[in-house]
Amino acid sequence: MRGGRVKLTGALLGAACLSVCIGYGAIAAAPAPTPAQMRVDAAYVAMGMGGEYRQDGGAQARDTMVTLITRGTMQQWDPGESESVADLAKPDWGTATFASFWDRSRGETRIEWQRPRAGGGTRTYTDIITDTGGYVIGNDVNGAMPRRTVQNNAGQQLHVMSALRLRALQREQERMNIVLEMHDNPERISDYPAQTVGGKRYPAVQYRGDGGTFIVMFDPATKLPVAARTRDFDVLMGDADYDMTFSDWKTVGTFKLPHHMVTTLNGVKIFDTTRSEEHTSELQSHLNLVCRLLLEKK
């Protein structure tokens, strides 16, 4: 009997060890990508991504594109104004110029603007956007500056962004770089029914971003994103589709990037952005100005 008990105990221990090993294997094995994640991966590859860089000390950081420097122009419309009932695209607020410096590794953006001012003239200012805060250098308003505005030693006007403005800009940064954002956060991607943009149906995925929930449509032929959509509320239109479409894809270095973006509200154009110059690289030293300027205000 004793021998039988020993054999039974050994068998039970063996079964227990086997179940532990099987369980460990199930935990260790990476889950298979979902169809939505595979669509995003295909877009990532189509954009020429896939390399790696390493930060100081050799620790692996985010892969591929680290910085992006962009210059271009943007036209802006204010639909629903009283200038023309027949044409909601009026009045045209003119053309702005910008230079954008984005450091993906730090989650920081600096945008230098020259924008039309209501009633004539130009607003010249710089937006500094981080994951945790936002700051403005210069005169970014049509009227009086906010009460919280201060001046630095160079005589520049400085003020902290409002929370609503910062959140909107952070969301638009996600929209502009939507494929990279989805690639960095695959657990936030899910399947979504096909959507219509410009009269055409496209396969889509949903992405739960930090600044909002995006519906991203893809071109089945090129694998590249066609548009990134959020649902917004407009005082005249009510609940509306807020879309940014991507086109005129060109190779910049080793990457493919869109050079024409049109933003619409329920199909009515409100922004038309053209990138005229772009550079990508690893760690541009002058992007450290973002951190330095944030420290100067203290």
C-alpha cells in the first residue's frame, strides 16, 4: 500500500508540475495581434517605420522616428458666421505659417506661429506643448492678454495655457501622429465597422487616446491612414464628425509622411494644412529649447 501511495503521490506531483509549466507557458506567450492591431502594424510598415534607437546608457527607448521638424502653411475658416448664409466656409481667416518641432521621445512639441489677427495685422507667438502642461510665448490673442501673463527679461509676454486649450492641442497632436500613437499603445486599439469619408467606405479601427477616442480609416491599397475622426459638439451643428484627412504622402528621409491635411466638421472645411518642408532625425539638440524655455519662466 505504501508503495502505491508513493506512486500516486509522485503522479499527482508530476501532474501539478505539468499544469504549472503549461500555465507559465500560457502567461509567457505573447497574445496574437487582433485584426485591428494588424491593420495598424501594416500602416506602420507602409510609412517606413521599424528601426530602433537607444538613449544614453544604452537603454532601449521608443523606436524609429524620434524627432520631426515641419514647416508649412494653414488656412482657416469659421463656418456659420454671418458673412455668407449660402457658403458656410466664409469668412476665410487667411493663411498662417508655422514651424513645428516635435520630440517624440519626450512627448514635447514647440510650434512657432504667424497667424492673422481679427481686424488686420498678425499674431506672432510660440506654443509649447508637453504631456503635462502648455505654455505660450508672445501675443496669441485678438484682444487683451490674459491676466496671468508675465514678462521675461527679454520683454516677451508669457502665459500658461488654459486647461481646455491644452487638452485640445494635445488631442490634435495625437491626431497628427495617429499611427505612431497606435503603434506605441497597441492595447488601446479595437476593431470598428467601416466608415465613410468623402463618399467612400474604408476599413476602420478605434483608438482610445489620451485626448479622445479616434476612429481611424485606412486605404486598403496603400495600407496608409486616410482619416482620423473624433465626435465633437458644435453650437450650430450639434454632434458632429470632426475629421482630419491625410493625403499627398511623400518620402522624408526613410519615412512616408502626409503633406496635405484637411480638417472638416460634418464635411465643412475649417482647416487646410500643407507641409512644405520636413526633416526627421534622432535627437535634434535644438529641441531641448522646449525644456529650457519651460525652465526660464520659473
